[in-house]
Amino acid sequence: MPGRHRASRAQPVAVIVGGAAGAVLRYAIAATWPLPRQVLMSTVLTAAIAFLIAGFLIANASTSTPRAAILGMCASAASLSAYALFTISQTPKLSIASLVLTPAAAIGGLLCGLLIARVAAQC
């Protein structure tokens, strides 16, 4: 009887641990810069950086456990629920800025991450 292929639990656990770390990071950022404009800027920057890192990791096609943890952290730190909560709880001007800037930063970060991975692969 051939050996059974046993599914590794390391990657799902790594995603959970990374997600918890990302949630703590997001909370720490919000607690450090609590004013509405600070929350807007920290949300935009967090989304851009998290998507840049995630785009780079996804483009590299690695399946390592640290990669899973970092992706979990990026996903949690760039939480769209925090983005949605901020958007609906602010003045119209800040809400519109958040609705425009956060997705633009996420898409820009993702494209930059993919571009960096492509350049790194060619070197």
C-alpha cells in the first residue's frame, strides 16, 4: 500500500497566525494615529504596502509556510472591513477620499509588487 499523502497543516496555521499579527498591527496603527485624517492616511498606506507585498509573494509562486504567514498578515492588515467602517463613519469629504484613495493605493501597490517580482525574476 503506497504511503498516504497527508495534508500539511502548517500553511493554514501560518495564515491564521499571520492574520492575527496583521489584526494586531492594524489595531496598533489605528491606536497610534486615531484622528480621522490620520486614519485615512494610515489606511491608504497600509493597503498600498500590504498589496505590494502580497503581489510580490503571489507572483513568486512559492508555497512556503513563511509566505503563507506573510500573506495572512497582509490580508488582515489591509482589512476591507476597517476600510468600510472608516468610510461610513466620517464626513462626506473624508468618506469620498477614502472611497477613492484606498482602492487606488491597493491596486497601485499590487501592480508595483507584481512589477518588482517580474524585474527580480529577470535578474
